[in-house]
Amino acid sequence: MTERRWFLPRTPDVLGALRAQSAVTVDGLDALAAWAAGDAAAAERVRECEHVADDRKRELRAALSEAFSTPLEPEDIFQLSTGLDRVMNAAKNIVREAEVLGRQPDPPMAELAAALAEGTRHLADAFTALGGGRGLATAAADAALESQHRVEHAYRAGMSGLLDMTDLHEVAARRELYRRLARTSDGLTDVAERVWYSVLKES
């Protein structure tokens, strides 16, 4: 008599994979903040984190493709991961753009990057709470959104400071870097809003 075996569907930890990606993104944005505050060596850490974050993103997508069921809708997990990836890619591109333009970070960039790093840490807290304490997840998402108000203030202050400059090349370069940082904040905000959307659909 042939022995019959029952195989249960695989249940990979997709939220664990998302949290792993967010942890690397936190490291990457912390490195961006350090670079913007004057630590030139942190530029390489930003690039390294971007490569590792890509690996974590691919691992999450593989887990999603194998999962029989997920604690959140697969589309939401995919979009949260994609949003994180855009934030991390933007951080790497900001460093690259500054290097291409031959510009060192200045105080407005340091303030902008610090707010981005803070917001990313709040997103990581939200992902930790997903699948369990969903009220905690939305509270952390709200904290991420609140942190980005600092970006608006720093961006306006930085742009205002450019009015006092007479070197048009400097003005153009600084404006582009400030805008890239502000657009990265928009991406971070989108991820925080997606946390809310994901939780509301599961309520």
C-alpha cells in the first residue's frame, strides 16, 4: 500500500519580509541623514543599503508568489514594498545627483533628510504592528505623516535662502536637490497613506 502524504500550502512570512525591507530602508535613510549632516562616508552606506533593499524586495515578491494566504491583501503588501523601494531609490539618487553636481549638503538638506529618516522609522513601526495591533499601525502611519510637515518648512526655508544667492549655477543645483528631497517625502507620505488604506480594508 502506497503511503499517502498530505502537503499543506506554504505560508511564507510575507509581513516579516516587508519588515526586513523596511529595516534596511531605515538604515539607508539614516545614512542619508548622516551624509546630509556632513558625514561624507555615509554616501557609500546609502548605496549599499539600496542594493540590500533590492534583495529584500525580491525576497518579498517571491514570498508573495508562494503564499496560499496573506495577513493583508497581496496587492497592499506589494504596493507597500514598492513604495519603500521608491523611497530608498530616491535616497540613492539624491546622493548621486549631489555628486554629479559637485555640491556638498547644506543645512536645509540636512533638515530635509533628517525628517525623511524620522518618517521612515515611523513606517517601520507601522509595519511591525500590521497583522496585529492595527490601531498601532495607523498611529505610526500618522506619526510618519506628521514628521513630513517638517519637510514643507525646511523646503520653503531652503528655497527662500536661494533668493540671496547671485551664482545662478549654485541656485539651480540647490533647487534641484531640495526638490528631490521634497519628492522623496511625497513618496514616503504615499506609503503611510497606503498603511491606512490597507488597515481600513481589513476592518
